[in-house]
Amino acid sequence: MWKTPPINKYKLNTDGGALHNPEKIGGGGILRDDQGVIIYAFVVPFGEGTNNQAEVQAASYGLNWEANSTADLLAKHSHQQDIEQHYYTSHQLPQAVKGSYLLEKMGVHNFRRKKLKRIKQPP
């Protein structure tokens, strides 16, 4: 039986599998808040592989969503700066960050998917 996460927390459940092992694999997942309300869900085909590969890829896919778009945008902004910067009000935020901040302030879930770069193809 599914249980809700603690107050002010989110819970990500993922699963992956293959109809025959090995064969075509895929995964899915759902992110819910402390009331059980869906925040995000996904279904992704992963190509060919084993059940274990599908399980790992589904978990990885779900974990690579960033729940705080504003922090991500600030991190990206840091690459354009030569000195440390501090902001004390929303009016001081860089223009590219303000929209994300306002969405989060209104309670709008604003997720983004990270693009993963493979350093080496796994065996």
C-alpha cells in the first residue's frame, strides 16, 4: 500500500521492466506531494536491455528532474559572472531568473529535465 510522504515532502516512485528478459525495456514513475496529489508522471521507452537495466534507468530518469528551477537558473547565471553576487529581494534577481521565482512563489510546480552527458558507454 502506498503511503504519503511526510508533510512538505515529495515522494517519487519508479518502476522499470522488460516483457521478456532481455528485450525491449521501459520505465515509468510518479512524483506526488504530501497529500498524494500528482506533481509529475512519466513513461519512457529505453530501448533493448534487461529488467535490471530498466529499473535503474527509470529511477535515474525520475531523479534527474530538478524541482527547483530558480536555483538551477541561478547556478547557470553564475557561469556568466566574475565576482560573487548576493540578492536580497526578488527585484534584484537577474531578469532570466525572475519568472521562475514568481512561478515558484505562486506555488506553480516548475520542473525541468537535466540533460545527461555520457562520459563512457557502459559495457
